[in-house]
Amino acid sequence: MNNNILDGIKILYVEDDDNIRKIFTKFLERKAKDVQVSTNGEEGYTKFLEFEPDIIVSDINMPKLNGLEMSKKIKKIKKDIPIILTSAHNDTEYYAEAISLGVNHYLSKPVNAQELLNAIELYAKNLLFEREQKKQERILQSVINSDRNIIVAFNSKEIIFSNKSFLHFYSVQTNGDFLSQYSHIFDTFLKDEHVLSKDMINDGSSFEDLLIKTKDEKRVVKIHNVGLNIPRTFYVNISTLFYETKERDEDIYLLNLTDITSMSEQKIEIEGKAFHDNLTNIYNRYKLEDIFEYELKQFKRYKREFCFSILDIDFFKKFNDTYGHLVGDEILVAISNILEKNTREADVIARWGGEEFVILLPNTKLKDAVIIIEKLRQNIEDFNHETAGGVTASFGLTRINETDDSISVFKRADEALYEAKGCGRNLVITKDDIMMKNGED
């Protein structure tokens, strides 16, 4: 045990027996720097109020106010203070009353000095640990409070924590005050055609899902500032905490709102370019990988089926060689527009590279995914470029299963795509391990 563990601990020792008090006072003063002594319970209670000790050691049988009565009065003021009682009596009634009062430790007289020290050091260690935890929490809260952005962590039941910017913006003193006015922070987002709001949810998914999947430059909300009585525009950054923990019924979301009311649209657009393909303006592979990992975790936790498809424009090299790269670029843009126009709001499309695109279909069974992808294939076949003429594409489609990771999914979809091209192109080929094992259609 660290010999200095009691240096920062204040001890109140209450004992009416002169000999015992002198012996143990000297013993305690050798171990701790701050020891206060009282000769009876009434004096001990007064010293408690003045001294504010961290740990109390007290005899039970004392004049004026016994140890149990003193403990009862003290616990009403400071419920969690450790109290160690000593007594020459072994009456079970003493034990029962001590337990009911929340007394932490009971030692029989004659008290063994080492046993007493061990008990004191145990509670001192716990106190020091709690103090360090609270110190770290204060530091973290100070860091969060220094951020001018609105920061709030929540689940569907409660706000876990928030910073001062959050409380100031909503003109409330506590998170409880906020929840007494609103059932959820999303309820404060204003309905506007240019920003996101809860009324946009129509496919059974959550607003959190919509925020995560929305293109970065479009992840914007409007909130009415109560203090200024004006709407403010915010860029939303959202992340999910505890993906794989079962400590809570659902994920905890961390929301960071940056006020961009005065920010130009051009700046917002620039910030989003890192995740978008320069030519087609749809997601690039980096953003797709991020969304895919999120959906894979959601699938493994909530068992929400989703499917994945890769498409490749047939004979694309011929378009570039025959008509030039400008025409090739026009075809890439046209295909991305067809994909955006004919997929659902919850679906995710991205340019993987060259003439390859990928499509993520959340909350979608394989039989429904086949219909969606087949429709896309037909939409592309119906397209006719004014210079290059008809365009077709081949698709590989698969369903995600329990043992999948990103590599296995991409590999399976790519194999299906290769098979589609080998079978004459302009086809949708489904390759699914579950389907093949179970003999499903």
C-alpha cells in the first residue's frame, strides 16, 4: 500500500475512552497528516460540521450522543461519507442498526490497529479514485464547454451530456429543462425545403440514419434561436458511440452542430468535395466505405438485411476510343444521374472508379433488391446518348450475411459482375452464399 495514500485524507476520530483515544490518536497521526479528535458523539457531530472530514472512525457507546445516533445525523447531511464504527458489544441489534444507517465498516474491540488502518486505507483509496474521476470529468466538461459548437450526446430516452453552447442556445439551465420543453432535439429542427427535418422520414428508417447517409454539404438543419428569436442554420456532424456494446438498449449518438448561418454556400460545397466524385458529384469510394462499415455494424446488431451491387458500363473503353474522353465523361455523368433518379432516398450510390459504380440497398431483402437492380439495368438500357448511342451495364448483386466483412462482400459482388460480363453483358447476376446454401429463390 502506498504510504502517502492518507496524506490528502481528513479523518475524524471519536472515542470517549481516554486511554484508547490517546493510543489510536498517536497511531492515526503517524499515518495521516490531518486528524481531528472528539471525546463524544455530540462533539463529534460538531467537528464533522466544522472539519468536513473524508472518513469517520467512532466508538458506539459514548455519552451525550452515541456513535449510531451521531452517524444517523451525519448520514442525513452526507450520505456517502465512510463511517467505521468500533464497539466492545457483539449485539446483533447494533449490527442491524449500523447496516440500516449505511455504516460502511464495523470493528470489534479491542481494535486491531492494522485492521483499522487497512479499512481506512481502503476507503481512502476509493475516495482518491473518485476524486481523480471527477477531476477528469471536470477537465473533459471544460474542454467541451469551451467549444462554441453545440455538442450533445443522446439516445431516444435521455440526453447523456451537453455543453454550455447547447444550454445557452436553447435558453435552458439543465438538460432536464430542455426535455421538459421538447421530447427530442430533432423536434427543434425547422421544416424547410433546403434543409433536413423529421418529416423527410418515410421509409421506416430513423432520422439518425438519414443524417449519417446524407451528403456532407447537404447535412444542414435550421433551428430557431430562442434568445435571439431568429432561425439559425447549422452544419451537422453525427457519430455513433458504443456500436458493439450491449450496456444500453440502443446506440448513443454524438451530435455536433456548427453555426454556418453566415457561411457561403461555396464554402459548404468545398468542405463536401473530399467525399464526392469530382466528375459525377456522387459519393466516392472513401465515403462509400465509411457508410458500408456503418451499415454492416447495424446489420450485425439489429439484423436489418441489406444488399450490395457493383455495376460496370459495358464496352466503356470503346466509347472513349471512338468518341473521345469527353463523350465518355458525359456517359459517366448520365449513368450517375440515372442511378440517383431511380433509387430510393435511403439507398447509397457511389462511383468506385473508372466506369464502375456501387449501390448500397439498406433494409432490403434480396428478392426486392433484384427488382430494384433489374429496373436500373433497364433504365440504363433505355438511355440513348446523342453521340455514342445506346449504353448498357452489367450488374453483380449480393446479400450481406453474418460472416461477411467488406472484403468478402466486394469479392462476391465482383464475381457476380464478372459472370454477368462473361454471359453476354447487360445482365444482373446474383451471387449469394445464403441463397445457395439454403436453396432459396
